[in-house]
Amino acid sequence: MEQLVQQIANYKQEIGAFEATTAEAVEAFRIKYLGTKGLVKQVMGEMKNVPNEQKKAFGQILNEFKEFAENKYTSLKEQTEAAGDTHIQQIDWSLPGDPVAVGTRHPLSIVRNQMIGIFRRLGFAVAEGPEIEDDWHNFGAMNLPEDHPARDMQDTFYIHQNPDWLLRTHTSSVQARIMEQQKPPIRVICPGRVYRNETISARAHCFFHQVEGLYVDENVSFADLKQTLYFFVQEMFGREVKVRFRPSYFPFTEPSAEMDISCQICGGSGCNICKHTGWVEILGSGMVHPKVLENFGIDSNRYTGFAFGMGVERITQLKYQVNDLRLYSQNDVRFLKQFTGAL
Ligand code: PHE
């Protein structure tokens, strides 16, 4: 019994000297001394070995010991919580946070989305297709048979494994795939990346982006083509923009025309971008060639259609005055972040 009392006194000393600065240490204290397998429980278990006449006195010592450990636990807890509070008070909540770099949309994506938005309002659906195409969808079906000289205008990259495969030169290939699957009325625009075998410079690149459009129905006329494209440029560049059509040649349209708009950089007075003419070409267009319709089993006596195709880079250049095509794909953040805040 005396030994036990001595032991308890030692434990009390140990407990009294216990220090804790973290919540984990306080929890460790609780487990060690007050837990179900803790020291206090263990010492209590000694009661059964104490002779009856001493039980009362020993009981008192035990209760005191238990209370001592519990009080120590409460005060340790209060101390660490208070310390935690002062830690929180030391944080200056008014300081600005660490900046998180927010990405922006690429200028070509911004302009492409605007273009799609305008045509959507006119009832055009959006269609996409593969960038690796076969000869038929890119050229053959578009009335550009093999050895046709117009293929020179759109030289591309061929794929070794299969001479029939190539990187599409225009998204007219998507129009071909649509006409293959759907019957008129057809009203689609085809945004996407296209490829040309060109030497890279400020004005040419081996790939660029297009939005092409196709409208096939009964009684579609050249007047519809003109009005649709005029509406488009007014929405894109504002009411003041002027347009002009020049006769042109594409194997898949007849008649064909290129459309110019008044130069958005100099307002028409002449600059480098418009080569001092006041006009900038922005797209090719025309009435779909009857042979193209027939290639897809569309009756060209009943249906007519118009088609157009334009480069997203060109439209972006005019909208944001970017004068080097290479900037679009160099991934220079100083260039890209200038478009922060644009849609
Ligand atoms: N496919 C042509 C090109 O990429 C553009 C175009 C489309 C012209 C539709 C006329 C009609 O150059």
C-alpha cells in the first residue's frame, strides 16, 4: 500500500510536469493518462488488492489522483486552444492573396466563337469533321478531280501509309460529309483547322483556321448569298463596313466570287494591310456547282445552294490589328494576354 501511494505521488509529478503546445500532444496526454487503458484506470484497478480496512483511505487518494489528471488535461487543452487563437489573430486578413494566373481564350477562339454566334442566329447549325481526310471528300467530291490544275492552289501534306489520305485543305470536306448524310434543306457552318503546303511567313502558314458555310434548299439565290454575308460582316465589324464582290473561280461553285470589305485598319484610305487599295479580301463564295450536288444525289434541277469559306486568322487580324500570322501559334504569353477580358 505504501509503495502504491509512493507510486501515485511519482505519477502526479510526471503529470504536473507534462507540457503540450499542440492539440495532438494534448490528445496523447488524454490517451496515456485518462484513456480506457490509461494510467489512471490502471491505478484504480489496484483497489482490489488493498486490504478492506484501508480501502476508504486509498479510495480518497485515488479520487484525488484522478481529479488531478483531469484538471491537468483541461488546463492543457485551454492553453493550446488559446495559443491557436493568437495564431489566427496574427494573420492579417486584409493582405491580398497569392495571385492565381487565370488563362484567357486564344484570340482565334474568341473570333471563331463570335463568327459561330452570328451564323447561329441566322439558323446555321455547326458541323465538324476529321482533319485527316481522304482524297474524295477533300477534292474529288468538290469537283477537283486528280490532275485538275486547281489542286495546285491547295497543295497539302500526304500520308505515307496511304496515298489516299491527306490533311484537309479546307473544311469543304465537312460540307461533303454533310451532303452525304443529309437531304436538303441543309444549313451548316464548318469551323476547323486546315492545312496547306506553304512556306511559313508573316502572311502564310502551313495550317490555319476556317469557317465555311453551306446552304442548300429550293430557290436559294445569289441574292441570299450576298445578304447573308453582308449581314455577317455588319455584325462582325459594325454597320459602317462596306463590301464588294469580285468574280473569281472555284471548281465547286459557279458562279464564284470573292468578297472584300473596306479595310478596318486604315478605314479605306490605304495602308500596308490593304496594300494601299482600301479593300481587304476576306472570303471566297459562290453558288454550289450542280456537279457537286449531283455527287451526293441531290437533284440540281430542284435544289440550289450557296457556299462560302473564310479564314479565322484574317478576320482576327482585321479585328485586332495583328499583322503577323505566326503570332497565333508561337504561344507567347505577352501576345496572348492582350486578349484578357475579350469574350
Ligand atoms: N474552300 C475554299 C477555300 O478554302 C473557300 C470557298 C468555300 C470558296 C466555299 C467558295 C465556296 O479556299
